[in-house]
Amino acid sequence: MKMKEVLRQKIEAHRTRTVRLLKEYGDTEISKVTIAQAIGGARGVRCLVTDVSYLDPFEGIRFRGRTIPETFEALPKVPGKEYPYVESFFYYMMTSDIPTMEETLEVVEEFKKRRNLPDYVKGIMRAMPKDTHPMTMFSAGILAMQRESVFVEKYNEGMSKFDYWEPTLEDVLNLLPKLPSLAAFIYRLKYKDDDQIADNPELDMGGNFAHQMGIEAPYDDVARMYFILHSDHESGNVSAHTTHLVASALSDAYYSLSAGINGLAGPLHGLANQEVLSWTMKFMDGLEGKEPTEEVIKEALWATLNSGQVIPGYGHAVLRKTDPRYTSQREFCLKNLPDYPLFKVISMIYQVAPGVLEEQGKAKNPWPNVDAQSGVIQWYYGLTEWDFYTVLFGIGRAIGVLTNITWDRALGYPIERPKSVTTDMLEEAAGIK
Ligand SMILES: CC(C)(COP(=O)(O)OP(=O)(O)OC[C@H]1O[C@@H](n2cnc3c(N)ncnc32)[C@H](O)[C@@H]1OP(=O)(O)O)[C@@H](O)C(=O)NCCC(=O)NCCS
């Protein structure tokens, strides 16, 4: 596979950079840690390394150095479609090279061969109680496939540390293409009476996902856009960091991704997209058919804050402006569903919420994040079961975090082990003890 050979060359070239930095500049300081950071979730402490993406607080995410519009522009597109092959994006994230159409199609074919969901996973999904959250099913399905790990097999046979990345990549290539199949299976099982739709071997990852979900075009393009937009947000966010942390113990890709997905399931992280929709629907129900106005929205936002809850979809630990992932989806809505009432309400919230959060004066970033805009698109195309939304996020996020752990193994990053201190020690450091 061309991608693997390109990756091998990139890894060999990159290793010398990492080794040199460690050997010759290991003592160079890049961050300091304050008491506020130690208590406050390590916010802003620079202590992780990744080259897959970088998040600038004002500009937003760059994937391998490219902004979102630049990435969409550069990658080969599915014929007749507006968005690129997800497979071409995966090639790009892994290697930092934009693949040709031929290189892309090689990945597309490889993914097709590997995307069939094993029967035992279907059995496990069917055995789970009907009210199980789809994120629990998704994580359990990933974990159930751990028995297939090639990394574990090769590790048990005994292999050089320098070769770890190869079976890790093999695991990633086996796991990633199965995620849309697993997600669509869960969706049809949970909400469509287990009326499953067979794989269409003609279709790429985004196309086949839409097909197996049972949703017409342009939902295939929505899926491609969605998976790419949600793929990576550098290394410190909960899902990326968790996947990296678990993988640092040499737990394989299945264990690591399942753990990362569990983190994504939290309402302060990926689950916020479900929360946005439930908040908005509750708000619209409360209107009892009346036209929403900015004044009424303002009141509802204040009621949420005054009851001690957060405004879902707003704020960010790193970003300090409107999330370009929000903007990208907003542009999609302006083009495809400009007059949709739910989109109008979401847009009105965008007009009002930043001012409300600024007036409250707590959130460091009053602007919307990716989750504020994603649910409305799903709803418009008929995916109204909002507790499924974070699973879609999870498929996308897997692309970034699985690329990261492949590179972790390639560069020999060690087991992660930060140091903790006691409150007594903090008081001593502060000079108050
Ligand atoms: C994303 C988030 C978890 C970042 O948290 P953070 O880095 O601690 O954010 P800040 O430093 O700005 O938080 C400072 C204060 O503002 C509050 N705040 C931040 N965003 C808020 C929001 N959207 N609504 C209400 N309060 C908010 C925090 O809860 C915190 O309050 P506290 O001092 O009482 O604990 C936070 O903005 C949030 O809860 N947003 C809503 C959930 C969401 O959309 N998550 C998806 C993120 S992609």
C-alpha cells in the first residue's frame, strides 16, 4: 500500500528530529505550571506533542498545517460531490501529503475490504438493553473487537520497539473502516426496528455510511464534511488525550479508542451537540407556536445560566473566537437550508448568546464551538434522534486520534506519567503554610 510506504519514509525522517531534540535540547523549558493550572485541569500547560493538528486560539484548527477551507480545497473529491473522500483525508492526516486520486482510491478499496462488521459484535449490540445510550454501545462494540488486535499478537510474539507502529497501523486500518458500519448498525437497531441495510461495495466511506443509515443524498456529503471537521483538535482535549494516554501503556488501538470515546461521551465534550439540540427543542416547545425573538431567546439563556447550567455549544478551553468548524457548518446551512426554522433559531442564538455570556462575565470565550451548529444539519436530513449525534462525532474523532497513536508508536513516545502534588505542597509553594 502506497500510503504505508510514504508513512515509513516520513517516520524515518521524523525520528531523527525527535531524537535530536531529546538528546541535545531535552532541558529546554517550553512551559511553566502555576497553582491555577495544577488545580484547573492543566489548562494551557504545554506538555504534549503532536504534528497532526494545531489549534490556534484565534484562528482555530489547522490539519497538518492547513485550515479547514484549505483542507477541503486540496483533497480529491468524490466525483459529482462537493466534499472530499474521507479516505483521502485519512491519508493526508497520516502522511501530511495530499494524495492523488489514485492513492486515494487505493485507501478507499482497502477500507472497503475491511469494513464488514463481525457477527459477534452485532450479537453483543442486540444483547444490550434497549435504553442503552448509543455512545455506550459504540464504545462497547469497539472494545469487543479488541480480540482482533494485530498489535497484541505481534507484541506477544516479541518485536522491536521500532516496529510497533506497523501492527498499530494494521489495527487502525482494521478498526477505522468498521466504525461507520458499527454506528449505522446501532442506529438501525435502536431506532429502525433492527431493519439493517446491507453494505454497498460501490460506495466510499461517507457514501456507504449514508446508504447504511438509510438517508438520501446529500447526506453522504454531510457525512464526509462531518467526519473531517470533527477529526482532530490537537492533543489536549479529553478524547484525544485519553486515547493517547491509554495507548501510552501499549494498550492497543481498540482499548485506546474505546477509552477516548468514553471521554467524548461527556456533556462538556462531545455530548454537547446532543445538549444543544435538546436545549433548542425545549425552547421551541415552550414558544407554543409563537415566533422566536431575540428577546425571548435572551430570557431563556439567562434562565439556563441562573439555574447553574452551561449554555451548550458555547465556550471553549482553547479557542477565543467563533470556532471555524461552526462557521464551516453554518456556511453549509446557508447554502442548503437557509430558510429552515430550526437553523433560524440557531442563528438567532448566535446573535444573542455571546452577549449574554459576556454580560455574565465568567466564560473566557463567549463564542460558539463546533457543537452549536452540527445538530441542526442532522435534524434537517431526518436524523432527529439526538442521542446518536455524539456517535457521529466519534467516527470523525477516530481519524485524528488513531493517526496520533500510530505516530506515538512510530516516535517511541513513552508511557505517560505526570507528577501529582498534595494541597499541603501547594500551600507551601504559595508561602501560606
Ligand atoms: C467547553 C468548556 C467545558 C470549556 O471550559 P473551561 O475551559 O473551563 O472554560 P472557561 O475557562 O471559560 O470557564 C470559566 C467559567 O465560565 C463558565 N462557562 C464556560 N462556558 C460556559 C457556557 N457555555 N455557559 C455557561 N458558563 C460557561 C465555566 O463553567 C466556568 O465557570 P466556573 O468558574 O463557575 O467553574 C465550557 O466552555 C463549557 O462548559 N461549554 C458548554 C459545553 C460545550 O459546548 N462543550 C463543547 C466544547 S467543544
